Amino acid sequence: MRKLEGILAYNDKFVRRKEYIPYQTGKYPGDKILVVTCMDTRLLELLPKAMNLQNGDAKVVKTAGALISSPYGSVMRSILVGVSLLAVEEVFVIGHHDCGMIGLESGMVLDRIKQMGVMQEDLDSVYDQGVDVEKWLCGCSKVEEGVMHSVNMIRNHPLFPSNIPVHGLVIDPNTGKLDEVIRGYE
Ligand SMILES: [Zn+2]
């Protein structure tokens, strides 16, 4: 069975057995917080458990490295919708140790996708659109630096209300330990 069929078969049982009941909640975050974090597999359950977050407690926006690459991209838009319409009162940017985005250079991604069949002319067409591919596909040199970059991107955004605290933290993907990088109340 391929992945999609397997997931749909499981889902059919999940719904029929009403296993969703313990997870039913509302669309407004109970803890009034929004978390921007990485897509890392180790954080899928660990991060909410380590923060004592249950279903319904928080808005969570995931992007590689918790790095917000553009002030007018979909991550920043999600944050603005969260604070304006979805009752978010504090924002947490949480990077993690051993992140794949630490030290990532565009060449590592581009070499691999070319091996996967993407042609140079496809890449050239992206450059032709004026996209700075090197910058866009680049990670950060240190996790704390990436967290500070995202916190500053949010704090300095012209449409972000200045009374909303934006915190920066780093989580250990093995133990769940959180370390503070920036305390947003100050
Ligand atoms: Zn990561």
C-alpha cells in the first residue's frame, strides 16, 4: 500500500471509531499564543508536550528553521492574521539545536535537485524572474542567530502591533529543554 492509501484507510477507521472526540476544541487558541517553529520531525509531538500545549491551546506556524524569509510571505501573513483576528496575545519563535537549516547553503539544495532531474534551464528561469535564489535557499549560521532574525522580522514589521511580546527560544530536539534567546516583555 502506498502512503496515501495507507493514510486514507487509517483515517476511515479513525473517524468511524470517533477517535477525534478527545481532540475537539475551538479555533481560538486557549493559551492565546502563536508559535513559529521548524518542520523538524522530532518536534512534532515533543514541542507541544515540552510546552504543556494541548490541542486547541496555540496557533502553530511551521517553516524550515523557524526562519521567516520575507516580511510579505505566508509566515508573516499567518502571524498578522493570528494577532488581529485569532486572539493571539504573544508570539514565540522557537528554533532548535541540530537544525538542518544551520549552515545550509543554496548549492547543497541546487546540486541535489539537479541530480533529481531539475534542469539548469529551469533554474535559469527562476533567476530570470529576479529571484535571489542563493539568499532564498540559504539557512543561518547559528540557531540563536536565526531565532533573532525571525524575532526582529516580526517586531520591526510595520503592520505588527508593538504591544504584542515576541519571544525567541531554542529547544533541544532530544530532551525538549527550552533556552531563552530573547524575552519579548523587555
Ligand atoms: Zn529544523
